Amino acid sequence: MELANSFEQTAQAMLLTRGDLIKVSRKTGQNIMVLRTLVQQNPEIRARYQELLAAEMQEKGLHIAERIIKMAELQEQAFGGMIEDPTTGDMVEHLQDPKMVIELSKEISRLISEGKGTNISTKAAVLLASKEDAKEILAGFLDS
């Protein structure tokens, strides 16, 4: 049990240092040669590190997609016209703000660029794409 716990701690430390065993040895106080041997002889440590890394990447990918959708919603509001007040549900007139549209467009572009290197699981991508608003917002953004 203690050995499995040690493996988990090593995998967690590898996640924090992005797999840099020298930094892991400094954090854990282990000798680097002993640590390298431990990781080589116990492939479950590296497998656990890869699981943790994949989970973090998926979370980050979803977070970026959610931020893009939020920025696209804000951009739609900045275009002006009648919008629904989220607190009351009434339709209210909203003035156009071209400067905000441009700034939001820059932020959306930055987020898309940031997200290009991030993998999202198939299930998460299907869930995201199945949301009607997401399709409409992203289609509206690409058409503008």
C-alpha cells in the first residue's frame, strides 16, 4: 500500500514538473539516479503520469471551448439590437459597441489559437458540438 502511494506521489510530482525527473527529485528529496531507476522499473508510474496529463489536457480543452463560447455570446451582445435580459428574461434594446466587438474578436482568436494544440476527448467534443447555441455562435463568428 505504501509503495502504491509512493508511485502516486511520484506521478503527481511528475505532473507538476511536466515529467522533469530532476525537478521531481528536488521536490521529493529523492536521489535522481534512484528515482530514474524507480520510474524505469515501474512502468505504472509513467502510465499514471500520462493519465493525469491527459485528464488535465481534456479539462483545459473544455475550459478553452467554454471561454470561446462565452466571448462569442458577449460579442453577439456587443453587436447591439434586442437581447434577452438574463435577470428578468425581458427583451431589451442594447446599443452597438464596435470597439468591444473588435476586442472580443481578438480575444476569441487568441483563445482559438491557444486551443489548437489542446486535445479534447471525442465524448466532450460531441457534447460541446451538440449544444445548439455553440453551433450558432461559432457559425456567426466565422461568418463575420
